[in-house]
Amino acid sequence: MVENRCRVRVLIPLALGLAILLGSFLFSIRRHKEAAIEAELASTLRAVPHAFQNELQSDADTMSAVLRALALNEQVRSAFRSRDRAQLLALVTPVFDQLRAEHHITHFYFSDSLRVNLLRVHQPHVHGDTVDRHTTLTAESTREISHGLEFGPLGTLALRVVMPWYDQEGLIGYVELSEEITHIIPRVCEACDAELFVTVDKQHLYEESWKTRQELLGVRGDWDQFPECVVFAQTLEEIPRSVSDYLPRRQHEHGVAWVSAATADGQRYRGAFLPLRDARGVAIGDLIAMRNVTKELAAANAAALLSSVTWLAVGGILLAFFYVFLGRVERRLVEVNQRLEVLATTDELTGLMNRRAIVARLEEELTRSRREGTPLSLIMMDLDNFKQVNDERGHTVGDAVLKECCRRLTAATRPYDQLGRMGGDEFLLLLPGANQHAALAVAERMRSAIGNESFPRGAGPPFRLTASLGVTEAVDAPSTETILTVADNRLYGAKALGGDRACGLPCS
């Protein structure tokens, strides 16, 4: 059946196509949003090392300015040159207290020209050791102020600024200020809109010293949290699990490594491990920068959801439209096919079955007769001298005569008999279940119906027509062609005897 098949063949591929387009569209939206997030994240991560270095440089410049101003103080210089530790401590302690309160300075050193420590202002009782840190050695070799990140004896990671101290007589010693970098991390975080974690490899630290450092600074920390590193500073209360899982696998291969993470409260982060280098340029740990992308991902999901709803609504409307439209098309096709079927099997003038249809019906009846063992007869009828009617009265009258013949023949036959027009003025009647004797009786009624009443009514002077009929019973007929030939021969036998008769046997 055309109906429904057409819808299935059109709507299923259409729905699949819309689904594929929706999937491609959502994938494109997702990729676009992901690309935007990645671009913004890349910009943030590029800014983090610069911001970190800028903060270090800013603090280094401040400490350098303090050291230069201190070097100009005659009292301090005099106490230093005379190695009067008590006098020097008394003079610089107020300065150190102010620097610690205002600038987070944690260490203040005075060393002689041989780098032997004269005074630790932050630890006055510790002195006399030779300072051989990289920053001090660099200041010695360059005769300029040097600075950089270095570890202290207690496992502190500090920004150190060392100034070689000269007067008219030459180098008199070295002055150093340093600070823990933990206070810098929140500033970098705010400047770059990123969360930061600072980790240091354990190979650069001693466990006991590091724990002492934690107690002195009053900060929490777990030496055993990770096998290869410790966390020095963090701006998030919780280290995301993905970062925690990744840290044990770093194995000191410092470089940019991307990572995605989520916190317990559902916040989503993306970021990277950036190498943290000391004053020597050696990677000593990681600066882990994480950007919160929860809102961006939520916006991407919302956009995808809105697009899906919109697409589904539009797709649903399109499918509904095509469903209705195709339904109408299908019904129209059914109607057209039925009409074509009628036109293909019906004689346009009389409304009877045409030649092709009546012959096909004969084949069906013949098959059934053989299968059921029932008789089947047929009557071939032709109007006598019908050509004369067309020639003398015109084809319009001839068509009216044929229609009237159809009406009369239908009235003269049984309801289940099947009448068709073979062409021109020739008709074929099938009589299922009738033997030749019964068929001859029907043929006689047909002859009487044609010849006993004049033609046509209301179309000029009335006239009469007669008909010749050939009757045969399909007994052991090998084919429809054979039985039609027999009926046709008997029809022409009737005509040869003058017409207006029915022949059921070969006529001579």
C-alpha cells in the first residue's frame, strides 16, 4: 500500500538526517566553546609566569632600594666596619621590624667581605658561618645586586636580594634581605584570575627542617601527602583530586603539562603544571595554575541544551509538517492509483471492463474452473451492421447505441456474470458455473434484448439492430487464446448464416 510506505521512506531518513545534523551542530558548539575556554586558559597560563616574575621583581626592587638606603647610613656602616654586633643589631632591628610588618621581610643578613656572616638580625645568636649561596656568589662575581629564589637552611623558599657593600676603601661586605614567597602567591592569583599551588621536590629539602619551618610560620602541611614533593603554598583550601592523582607521577620531569580537575563541591578547573626555577635556573618544583571554568562549561552546556531544544522543536515541526503533507500526498497517490487502475481496466465509453481486464478475468475464471471442477462458458457478441450506423448517423449516435447495448446486456445477464467490451461493437460475457446449455439460454436473452427494441431513443428516427453471438463452454481448453478463438469462430459462423442468432456449435 502506498499510504504509510511513503511516509516511512521519507520521514525515517529525514529524522535520521536531522539527528545527524543535530549531533554535528552540538559537536560544533561544544568544540567552539572548548576552543574558547582553551584560548582563554592559554592566555591565563601565559600570564601566570609573567605575573609571578613581576611580583618577584617588584619585591626585589623594593628590597634593593632599602639596601641602598641602608648602605648610606653612616651609623650603620660605622658599626658594621667596627664589627660591633650589638650596636649594629640595635640600629637595624627597628628597620627589620618595620620591613617585616610592611613588606613580609623574614631574613636580614650582614656578612663581611669574605662572606662570613657577622649578624643575622632575625637570629642574632647564629653567626660566623660562610655564606656560599648562589645569589651571594653572583653578587661577589658581578659586584652588582643579585636576586633570585633560594632555599634556606630550614627548608624555606625565599626571594633573596644580596647587595655588595662598597665604600671609598672598597668592598666592606654583603647585606642581604629575603622573604618567604607565600605572600606573593595570592597576588598572582588575583592578577591572573587563577588558583595557584606551589610544590617543591623533596630532593631539595630535609624533612625535619621543613617541619620546623612549618611550625615557625604557623602553616599546615603534610610531608607524607605526596611521595616526591611537598606543597609550599596554595590558594584553594582543597587540592583537586585530579591534581593530587597526577602529582605522584610527575617524577621531576618539569615542563608544561595540562590537567583537568574538579573539587568536591562541583567546581571544575583546568590548568597546567609550570616549572618553578630557582636563582640558578634549576627546576625545583611546580607552579600549578588552575583556572575555574565551571561557569564557562555551564554556559556551554546551557547553549547546547538550548540549541538541542530549539533544534528538536524545529525538527518536530518539520517532521509534523512533512507527516501531514506526505499523508495528503499519499492519499492523493492512492486516489490517483485507484483512478489509474480503473482507467487501465475500464472501457471509458461504456464503463464495462476493457479487453485487457476481461481477458485477465477469463484467465482467473478458467484457473478456478479447472481447480474446482466447475463449468465455465463464455459468449462473444458482435452487433450486426453497426458500421452502417456510424456511417449514416454519426459516431455520436453510434456511441449512444453502444451505451444502450451495455445497459440492455447488463439487464439480461446474471449479477455474477462478467461483461466486457473487447473493442468496437464486440462484447465478451463470462458465465462462471454455466454449461453450454445454460449459456445458450443467456445468449438468447442477450439477442432478444438487442433486437426486440429500437435504437436510439431521442436521436432521430428509431431503428433496430441485431446481434450475432458465439457460445462455447471451456471444456479442457488448453489456453485463453484457444477458448477465445473458438468463441470468435462461432460468432463469425453466426454472422455467416445471416446474423441475429447465437451459435453454440460450429455453424455451417
